[in-house]
Amino acid sequence: MRGGIRIGSISGIPLYIDSSWFLVLGFLAVWLSAAYTKLSPSFSLGYGAITAILFFLSIAFNKIAHAVTSKAQGVEINAINIQFMGGANTVEQEAKAPLSVFSIAISGPLVSLVLSAIGFVVAWLIAGDVIFSNNPKAIETLPDSIGSFRTIWTMIALNIARINLIFGLFSLVPALPFEGGHILKAAVWKLTGDRIIGIRWAARSGQFCGILTMILGGLVILSSPIGGLFLVFIGWFLFGSAGGYLYLNNLQQALLDINAETAMTRDFRLVNAEISLREFADKFLLMEDKDANPIYIASSNGRDRGIIAANAIRNIDSSEWQTKSLQALIKSFDEIDTVELKVPISTVVNLLEQKQLRYVIVRSPVGSVAGVIDHGDIIKALDSKLLWRIPSEYVKQIKADGKFPANFRLVEICAQLDKSK
């Protein structure tokens, strides 16, 4: 989501900085300044701030490269929000080909590795081969040979080089949510021809890595409690994040697997199209509960003719109800949106949302009404498939509201599925 302070745009993409960065940069500047205190007591905080800003720029370049590559691959990017320890690119849909997914995923780590190489080269140009020495005290002797000022800039370059090297390599771990997980997803997608299988493999890999990291953290706790707890936390985060991808994967698969025939109900009433409006009002409309909103289908001579727009009876003078037949209220199926039995419910969700419909008619191959689907029917079908265990009262409320709960994100997910076809 967009947020923070807008500072400009890159390739037409709005660029935002999360306001938390001001606090983070201040903290990092103070923390990093300790490394420069001996060499420059009066300006150590300034050098700490420079290092912190370069750290921020490293993350920003990584995410900007990701966004620019996404746009080049035809993926619409609405905004880039640079957040602490990451960034959120607001996208409208996923790339439609595995090669595009690979290109987008690899762009960030490549930028980090290039920045790392630049950092090492700058440090080498300033201090020479000593930066590659295995002697941990080699840097401590630099002030005597090249001076304090050049030593400080060598340290800054090395810090940025190391941060980007770790960041770049770590992001290539073949497990979601890392970029390496998206690379694995692209590879499996290419081999199998199925994007959802690719996501499943990468998500499972993420959960596996999370479990291993938590086990490692549990072992490390014995010798280093803080380090062990940190690893356990990282492992828990990986497992949970990968689980989120897996949940989304299962939901997407269900939206494609469940068709209209499975989700539909027979919650409609067949009415003889030849009866008068008076008879229809007396036998049906006046007998309904006040809050009921039934669906009436007109039928004659063994064929379904269309849907009855019951509310339209108000536009006809009651004195004419006895002489006019129900034909006056019928909307033919050509005038309304209908779906076939084998259409996936993701298509039904998109239709309900785009046309702001309360329900959709499902028609059989011969053109008759096989059933109807509303928002509650779709939730009930998903509940049965994914074992959500949603209370029946909640499903009834969804039917009454005529819209999906916002926390289900079905509309957004189905729109992305539709665009990825």
C-alpha cells in the first residue's frame, strides 16, 4: 500500500519513504558512529549518518530496480514505498510468464551484489590490498599508513559492501518470501507449465527453511541465548510468511477448481409466465416475508423464458394487473449476465463485483436455469473445499449483505487470477 512521504517518481512510478525511516536513520547514525569515534571524535556522528544513509540507499536501489524491471515486464506498478528493512511495491497483477517472474525476482539481488562490488572496489582504491587481508587487525593499522580520513572512508565502503553482499546472497535463498523463492517458483512454473504448482514448491521450501532455522536457533540458545532467540524469531517469521503464500496458493487453486455447478443452489422459484400480474402478486409477492428477496424465473411450455423483475410491478397501475400477464415483467436471459455450469467461481466473483450484481444465473447446456450463485454461496463452497468452518449464520449474513467480507480479499485475488490468464 502507498504511504509515507512522497519524494518523487522513478520511470513514472511514485516513490514514497516511510516516515519510520527518520527514527531508524537517527538510531543507526548514533549506533554506527561508535566505529568512527577514535578516528574522528568531532565528526563521528556525521560519518555514522553517512553510513546509515548509504544503507538506506542500498535498500532503496534494490526496490527501485525491482519496480522498474516489473514495469519493463508489463507488470503495472502503482507505487514504491521504501520501508525499514524492505519495500512494498503496489502491484496490480503478477507477471504472466515465468521468465518475467525470474527477471523481476533477480533484479533486486543483482543490484545488491553490484553495490557490494562497487563498495569493495572503492575500498580497494582507497586502501589497497590490505582490505582483503585475513588479519582482523589489518584495518586498525591503516591510519598509520594512509591517514584517518582515508581509513574512515575505507571503513564506510567496506561496511556498505558487506551489508549488500549479505543482503544479496540472503535474498537468493530459494524459499518464499525471499527473491530466491520467486526464482524457484519461476523455474518450477517453467518446467511444469503451472504457476500455482511453482508457488506451492517455493512456499513449502520457505516453510522447510523456517523449521530448520528454528531448530538451529534452539541449538544456538544453549551457547548464545540472544543469538539463538534471534534465529528462532527469523525461522518463525519465515515459516509464517511462507504459510501465507501457501494459504493464498490453496485459495487460488480452489477458486479455479470449484465451478459454478458445484457452488450454485436451487434457491429460486419457477413461475408460469402466462399468469396475470394480479395472480403473481397474490400468490407470490404478498406471501413473502418483508425482508425476503426471492429470485423468480418465468417458465412456459417447458422452457425457462427469463428472470422476473418483481420490483417493476410497482411501475404498472394496479388496475391493469388483472389484464396484463407476467410477460410484462420478464427480462430475457439475453438481457442479463449468466454463466455456464463449468465456469470457475473466480469468474463468477469478477462478474458479481464488476457488474455489482446480487446473484448470477447459472444456465444448463440447453439454456434452462440450472441454479443461482450469490456471494454467500461462493463463501460456502470455499468453506467446504478449504475447511474454513465458517458458521452458517455468517454465510447468511453475507447473503443478506450482498458483498464479500473485506478481510477475505476474494475480489482482489480473483482480479489478479483473471489478469494472469
